[in-house]
Amino acid sequence: MNAHPAVLPRLAQLGGKEPEFHQLDIRDRAAIGGVLEAGFDAVIHFAGRKAVGESMSDPLGYWDTNVVGTMVLLAEMRRTGVRTLVFSSSATVYGNDAVAPFDESLPTAPINPYGETKLAVERMLEALARAEPEWRISSLRYFNPVGAHPSGDIGEDPNGIPDNLMPYITQVAVGRRDRLRVFGDDYDTPDGTGVRDYIHVVDLALGHMAALEYLAHNSGYRVHNLGTGRGYSVLEVITAFEKASGRPVPYDVTARREGDAAQAWADTQRAEAELAWRAERDIDAMCRDAWNWQRRNPNGFGNEP
Ligand code: UFG
């Protein structure tokens, strides 16, 4: 599990309401069904594993949790009469050869088991909505979610050494790690480092609300990108973070990381037109909120120092 129980009281405080929480395994049909029997209008399905490297060493684990888990959820939704679903998909389904900006009609070509499980679920959902027209299903293809709630009370606290750029940067800035490694500066990008479409988690959350609203008026299946439509290089992110935090982020340029693409950013037109949503928070806000969270919680929710 890559989450911490300390989140719950903080959510209660921020939301002014104790969230109902059940700790379950997504593959546990009886348990999932038991919760759904209370009666729900819709499900937002975030329960998945998401580390690319881990998916290469444990592919069966990824298919089991991400694909079998979703099958269990769908079966129990159907049994209990819930037909509206928002699924967390990923820009990883576009693969490494697509040329940015990525629009939703591009062919998909994931290059690792994690991406393959996301695409497998998308296909399952599409077929389900075609076979049973009462379903209303949205797949949201996330680009690179970063940042934190602006209160600084909830934020990213990965287990162990962070795989992703932003939590690594914040841990360097707060003194938990010595130096960042920049994975390659010889890509075909303006400064040679990888370019990604970073999106503030608050904008991402609002994208889910917009998807629910969309599903209230549209049945069937639809995919939408959730990104800002603008790419930033690793060096640009470091500079923006140093400015937002006032802290230096020392780094070394090392070899490329296997499997990394040079560039990836979203075409946002479909989301803007159909969800009436667009990301509003810029890279400075992403860095400021990521830093505010890390500064106030140097050890995250209390994990390893
Ligand atoms: N990077 C570094 N140093 C680090 C970490 C990352 O230089 O320590 C670079 C990467 O090379 C890349 C950029 O920072 O250019 C972003 O890397 P992340 O690991 O933060 O994000 P990715 O774009 O590689 O991965 C994200 C999600 C995955 C998803 C993938 C493709 O984390 O789940 O996008 O959509 F599969």
C-alpha cells in the first residue's frame, strides 16, 4: 500500500466531515460488493499500482491488481446497480514514439506492463459500454500529476526512494536526499532534458468532478486527456522549484533512464470542449504547493526519515 492512515484525520479537517473509509483489497469481491451495497451514484476508481519499474519485475502483480481488480469492481458495480465510472488511466498508453501534443485519437502503444494494464482496462471499459448501453464510463489519461493541496496538509509521500521527479526534488530541497540525478541531457528537446506535461493535483481533482458532470449528461464510453497542454523540461522544473522554494536543488546529469521518452504533453482540446474543464494552476503554483507540503512535513506522513 502506498498511502498512509494519517491522511484520514487531515481529510476530515480539510473537508469538515469525517470521510467513511474501508480498507479493502480491490480483488476481494465480497468486500467490494459489501461496500457497494450501501448504494452509490458513481465510482471513481483510483485503486491501482503505478510504478513502471516495478511493473517490469512483477507483471503478474500488475495484471492482477489493475486488470483483475477492475473486473471485480465492474462485476460488483453491475450486481449492485451502479453504472457510472471514472477510471484513472495514464498518458503512458500513448507509448514513446508518438509526437506531442498527444490527442486522444492517436494509436496506443504502451511499452511496459504498467501501461499495458491501463490500456487493457480502457479496452475492457469500452467493450462493456458498447455491450451494455446503460453504462456511463470516463477514462481520464493523466499526464504528470504534481503539487499538493495548498494547505500543505496532504501531499505526496512515496514509499522509499521516489521514482518521480517532483517528490525527488522536494526531498533534496528539504535535506532528505543529497542531489537530484537528471536522467539525460542529450534528448532532442530545447535544453536536452526530458519534457513533460506537469499538472497540479488540484486541477486533476477538478477534472474528475468535470468528468462526473459530463457522465450525468452522456452515456457510453469516452477518453479524455488531463494535462495542461504545455511541456516543461527537467531543468525548467528545477529552476521553477528553486524560485518557488528559495532552496537550491543540486543535481548531476547522468545517463538516460531506460524507457523514458524525450517529450510528452497533452492536446487538451477534447477535455476543454467536452468537460468544460482546463487546468488553471501553473508550474509556479505546482512547485509552491509541493514545497509547502514537504517543508511542513519533512518526513511525509511519518515514513522513514
Ligand atoms: N527525471 C529525472 N530524475 C529523476 C526522476 C525523473 O531526471 O530522479 C526525469 C525523467 O527522465 C523525465 C521527467 O523527469 O524526463 C519526469 O519523470 P517522472 O518519473 O516524474 O515521470 P514520467 O514521465 O517518467 O512518468 C509518468 C508517470 C508514469 C507514467 C508515465 C508516462 O509517473 O506513471 O508518466 O505517462 F507511466
